[in-house]
Amino acid sequence: MPIIDLYGHELLRQRLSESVDAGTLPSSLLFQGQRGIGKQRLAIWLAERLLCAGENPACGKCTACRYVRELTHPDLHWVYPRPRLKDPDPDIDQVREDYAEATAERVENSGLYAAPSGSEGIFVATVRSLVLRAAMSPAMGRRKVIIVGDAERMVPQEGADMAANAFLKLLEEPPADTTIILTSSEPGALLPTIKSRVATVRVPLVPDSAVRAFVENPVVRKALDSDSRASTNERIRLAAGAPGRLLTRRDSAKATIGARKIIDAATSPRRAVHYSAALAQGSAGARGAFTDTLEALVDLLGERTREALLRKDDIAAAAASKAVDAVLRAQTQASGNVNPQAIAAKLIRELSSTLK
Ligand SMILES: [Zn+2]
């Protein structure tokens, strides 16, 4: 069963196609843009374009295209954030098995999946497996494509220097038969050593017409209906150009409640409420949950901005969008080594001055 089509990004696809034909496509790319606009799906499309063995790539008819669309092509290697494996030092086979299972699950869901939770990451064993893959010859065609989704989640780990260095070298000088595509919706959190080695491609929002086609796809509709009964127009408005945002994680409800608490605290005049909301974010061990809360905050404040714009309340819209900036700064800090409580305390102070 193939995964669902890519919606939108026609101009970008045309541009990428032209550079493939001209032989000028950089070997290491970074697709950068908001969460939920289909960057990884676009990367899979580009993989199909590169691996297609038909006359008119990506023809969608040849065996290579079919395998790419079923995510079973042996020369397509797609990794993305995963929960940490129980074994603290897993070998390559364990990593590959984990991705094989996770990707099969994605295929089962027609390629629809929610954003990773805050505790999922791309760990050193995964990076090692990619470096090894890159060194091998293609199994089926003439090329290999490596996709690293949410690349900012590559976790720097102690004792991982060798793998990290090997990966940097791979980005800088991939084998001639290999294309590497990283995607990120938080490029600020991406290591500068990685960013400087890739050609950045900005991926724009998806126009409403394409979002409509996406939510009206019967497969998508069925997946969304199991979650909520919103109308197509409501969904288009909620997606705001990023249809992937409509696919929510099951535990996202908890993050949303946490995010609401932060907003309530920030808009409360009582300082004590500020402190207790900050303390509730826990210490360093709670980083995963905190990251989820911050993501939910961006969503809530984004909604606030759009609602204010609809009511033509420019002042409230500007305040909410300023608040989003503050959360984005907190996200960058949270990906570093700062304590969630300290970040939350500062964030609540900032939100209380913008949102009151
Ligand atoms: Zn083909």
C-alpha cells in the first residue's frame, strides 16, 4: 500500500527537478520550514525523483517508484526521532529493526503521522547506522538517498564524538552516489557545524487549496474523523498552511493542558501563581514533557493570533505573535542544557508582560 501523495509545493518540486536534471542538486540538503508542511514527504518525493528508473521521473509506475511510495526501497534510508531503546548501547541491527517496525507502522497509517514527542530523539546508534549505510553500494539502483527528519533532534551524547564527526564528514563529502536530506522546523536548534555543511532550501506553507485537497482525501478524512468532527473549512483554518499539524499525538492533550496552565498563570496578577506554574515544569529530567508543553503553547498562541486577526483586533494579534516569539526563544533554550523551571519562570514573566 503506498503512502498518500505530497500536497502542494509544486514550484519547489519543479525547481528541485530542474536541478536534478542539470546535475546541480547539492549532495547535502536541509529542508527548513514550519512543522506540518510536509518537509519529510517532500524529501521522500525527491528520493523518488532521484531513484526512479522510468522515462519520466518520478514516474510513479516503475518498481523503484513503487518501492519508494511503499517505503520499502532498499536505497532509501529514512530516520526520524524515536524513543530511546531499552538497551543503552544498541547495535546496528537493533536500530534497523526499530526503524523497520516504526516505518511499517507509518505505511500502515498511509504515511500519516504526528509530530514526535519531546522525549524522542535521533540517537548516536542511529547516526552510526547512517554512516555505515552511506559507505555501502546501492542495492537496487545507482543511487542512495538518506533522509533525516527533525534533524535538530540528533542528540549529542557523551562518547559520541566519533559518530558525530563521521556524520559531519559524510554531510561535507557524501559518496558520489548519495544524497542526504535533513529536515527541520527548528533550524535554530540545529548545530552550526551541521548547518554550515548543508544547502538550505526554504519550504513554504501549503496554500489552502492544497490543504483542502489533503483534508478531503478519504484516507486523511478517516484519520481526522477518529479524532474530531471538525468541518473541512474549520480544518483548513486550523491547519493554517501546515496540514500535518492536524495529525495530533494521543498524549498531546496533556501537553495542551500544561500549555493552558502557563497562559493562565501568565495572565494572572498573582505572582505566587507564576512561581507555582514554573515549578510545575520539573527539573532537567522532565525535559521531554516540557518540550511538548512548549510545542502546545506555540499552537495555542498561534490560534490566539488567528482568532484576533479574524476579529480584526490588531493589538491582541500583535501581542499573541510576540508571545509566540518568546516561546520560540524558550524552545531554543530548552534544547540546550537549561533547567525547564528556569526557562518557564522567564517565559511566564515575558508572557505576562505581552499578554495582559
Ligand atoms: Zn519511476
